[in-house]
Amino acid sequence: MREAVDYQGVGLVAGLEVHQQLLTDEKLFCRCPAGLYTESHDGEVLRHMRPTLSELGEYDGTALMEFKTKKEIVYLLNGKNVCTYEMDDTPPFLVNQRAIDIAIELSLLMHMDIIDEVHIARKQYLDGSIPTGFQRTAIVGVNGFIPFKGRKLTVTHLSVEEDSCREVANRGHRVTFRTDRLGTPLTETVTGPELVSPEEVRDAILLCGLVARSTGHARVGIGAARQDINVSVRGGNRVEIKGVARAAYAVKLVHNEAIRQVNLLRLRDKLHARGLKDPGAVETRVADVSDLFHDVELGFVRRAVDAGGKVMGVKVAGIADLAAHPTQPETTFLDELSGRIRVIACLDELPNVVDGARLPELPNAHLTRERLKKRLKIGDHDAFFLVWGKEADCRTAAEEIRLRFVDAVLGVPKETRKSLPGGHTTFERILPGPDRMYPDTDSPPTRVTAERVAKLRAGLPPPPWKRLEQYRAWGVPEETATYLIRRGGAAQLEHVVKVTGVDPKTAAVEMGQRTKWLARAGIPTDRLGADDWAQIFGLYTDGKLPREGIREVAGHMATEPGLSASGAMQALGYALAPEDVWRRELTRLTVPDVSAGDPADDRKRRLATGVAVRALKGKAAAKAVAAAVLGTAPEGPQ
């Protein structure tokens, strides 16, 4: 059960940054193929990142934090999907205009004003995910909205930008990336901080995804869409939860972040009550205590010492017992310290920090604790922590412990947090500021004319909320309707209904629910286009194909490219016979005797109908056969 939270009472608000890869042939700033993923590589490049001054002569705090990690960054290169641009050895090509067009379409669907001149900017990233140290990005639309739960959800802006690398390993001071995804065009849709519950966040993610998918120009599959969620409570700060892969995950993540911020504000009040009211009041003392652990059998500490490392004690004055203060459900403030140490000091073997008040149970734990207290000069109101590893990393860890308590005195720090399984988060980096953005002098602006916008507006598909309204009127189940829009089947459905006159609900269920089953069975139904479906439903409406044969014919066409619907129907043995013919054949079959008034249960009725339908496969519609078996008139379309 989730811990109860009064979201309105704590002042929860959230906003989204929805990233969607675009379905283009080429990458955004070079002519390498987009969407071509590889698991092998032809070469490697080693890089070290360093921060640069902004246009105003200032360093971005996130860049400085990443610099402290002293990471070695390895890029795995495959000549099929990267060129010298990705490695920053040549300037960018002109921006991919197809990606700009798709971004304009998305902006128009969300009622946005289109920028009349698109300018490329650089956004610093020193975590290594982009070899240049910055991401090229450009705002395309501003000041929009989407209808949401009876109100308008603000969409502040939409950008088109290049995707980052795929991380494949991150251990200690070395991180390794594949570069196949790097440079793939994607859009970032940013909403206002107007979502007031975890469930609203989930539903807004789904709606933004439907808008992107409704264009037919969005990539699908794992990693093609990713969300960042900005969360705060009253008195807290904006915290960005990074890399939320599925909308359903947002509910627990936002709920737990609300709990975390409320608990951090309570911790701030405890610190203030102890006289720690400003950053300067946080005092620490650091000492090498390796000699005190020579005869202590504590595995993770022993491995560090045997490898030539140190054990360092870190005293923090006045915070006794506060490391055990709860934060997220089933976590404490000690986990906040651990997250900072893991990322910035690169001490990533867990546990990487121990609260001195809770040393693991050892035969001489009490004696060791007393020696540590004496060495670090621990008073009744003080606490101490142990870290271990390379001496330089331990000293970085000690400083991060001090800085995290400085942040605790102020309340909730502005930071980016990584989403974890189970709805928890951990520290990823300090929240970037505006100093990391500056103009890209290598890329000329793109003028967006009124004629270009008008042409794109004329070709827009209906927005998803209009389609959902129409599908509800047709009686299409909500799940089926959203599946069709999300998977690109909506335009095909509308074409089929227009061309064949088929009942919309029947077509929607067959193209949505039934083909979902085929896809799960590994049948490539995405090969079927609108004309293929029109052929299938043309046979159905002409009375040549029973409804139960639609799925089988579609599956056969998908596995045999180029095969027509009539050819697939004949190959499967479907050929409707006149009613008098199949009724005569039915009388010769051994079918359980069941009538409409028979007191037999539903299972017996289904059994009798199933026997008859299988025996007459392709010669009659299932509803007509069922009616004949039960002695009733068939209902509805067959």
C-alpha cells in the first residue's frame, strides 16, 4: 500500500518534458541513417570533458559537478551509423528539414505559435552522453495547449534536438557509450507545472504520446519515447525525475517524490531547531582512520584497504541521528548521501557509506566505534560517517557529505534524479541552469515561411481528442481506440471505413484487438497498409469472407508480402457457400443437440457452436452457424 499523501494539502505540482524520436531517414545534423542500431563497433574514442564559460563568463553548476567526477568516457563507433560529425571532428551539416516539418506539425496539433526563424542553440552536457559536450537544439513552437480533463494544459514550448548516446557500462571513473542513437532527431514537448496528482501526470504523458503518434511520423519501440517529470511541493524545489520509460511508472515516482520533499522539509526544520540555520553552520572534520580497521573483518572495507585504498571518517557536528531521518518510503537520508557519493566520488560499490551510529554488528564493533569517536572528536550531538576507496575519491566523498547537509539546511535541493525500479529515485546530477545554453555559431537559422506552415497545416491528421470523440460515438472500446492511434492504425481505419463502408466498430476491433494478438504471436502486422486492410474488409462487406476469417487472412498477408487478400483467403480455404448448401452440410454433422430454450449451460452452447463452426470453416459466418445450431435468428452484422 502506498503511504497516504494529501497532494493538494502539500501543494504538489508537476510538469512534463516529453521526448519523442522522429521517423526520419537521416540524423539531425548529418546524413548518417537514423534508427540503425548496432551491437558491434569498428573503433573506440576516449574523451575527457571539461567545463567552458558561458556567453556571460559563468560556469554552469552541473558542468562543474560533472568535472569533479574525473570520468574517462569511451565511445564505441560503428561506421554504418556514425561519421566524423558525431565525434565533433567536422562541423554540422544543415539541419534536417524533414525533422523541422514534423516538429511544426506537432506544434500545430498543440495550438502553438510557430517560430518564424528557427535558431540552433548549444545545451551543455558534460556527463559524456554527447561527445561534443553539448546538444544542438532549437525551439520550433511556443505558447500552446492541449485539452486535458476539461481544461487546457499549457504547452510552453516544443524543441527539435539530437538524441544522445546509449550508455552500455558505467563503473568507477569510466563510462562507455554506443553512438548509434546519437544524433537521431527528437522533439521535446514541455508542459506547464499544472498537473496536481500522480495520476494526472500519467494521463498527460499518455496524451502527449498520442499527439506525437497521431502524426504517423514518430518512432515506436523501446527508448523511442522518454519522459522527464518535474515535481515540487509547497516550500520545496523543482526536482527533475529523468528517464521515465513508461507512463504507468510515473504514478509511484511522483508519489514518492512528494513524500521525499515533505520529509526533506521536516529535516530542514529539525536542523534549524538545532541551530543549523545557514550553510556556514555545517561543520565537518575529516580524518584517515584506516589503521583502526586493520583487524576488522568487514568485507567491503577490507577490499578497499587491500587494494591500497583508505578508510576516511567524516564528522558532521550537531546532526546526531539525522542520517536515519526517512525520505522516500523505505529509504533514509543516508541514501541521499550514498547517491551523491556514487555519482560524484565514483564510489559505486554499495554500500559506499556507513553511518557511524549504525556500524555493522562485529565482535569488536563497540570498541571500534569508541576509537573512531575519539579520533574524530565526536560529541553527544555529533555524527560521523565512514567512506572507503582511493584516497582522492574518499576526500571527494567527504566533501559531498558536507555539501549534502548544506543543502539539507536549505530544504530541497534542485537536482535531477534517476528513476529506479519500484518507484524510487536516486541522485543523478545537480539541476542545470540557464548558463549552459548559448547560440550555435556553426548552424545558420532556418526561416519558416507562412506558406510552409499553411501547407503543413492543410495535411494535419485529426488530433487524438477528436478521433477519440468519434470512436466513442462509433462504440469502439477506449483501449482499442488509443491502441489504434498509438500504433498508427487510426488513419488506416478511417480509410477502410470510407472505402468499404464497413461498420466502424467491427473494423476497429479487428484492426486493433485482433491484430494485437497477431503481433504478440510474432506476426509482422505492421507490414499491412491501408490498401491491404481495404482489400480484406472489401471481401468481408461483399459477403465473401466471414468475420472470423479477417484475422487469419490479415496474418497470412503479413507473412507473405505481396499476397492479395483474395489470394490469402483462397490459400486458407475460405469460400462462403449459399445458406442452403451449408445448412444441408450442417445437418450431416455430429453436433451436440442444444436449443435456445435448452437448460444446458453456456459452456455446452459454446461447445456445440465451436464444433459446427470448425467443421464448416469458411463456408458460413460464425454468427449464422451459431444461430442455426441454437435455432434462433442471427443478431447484428456477420
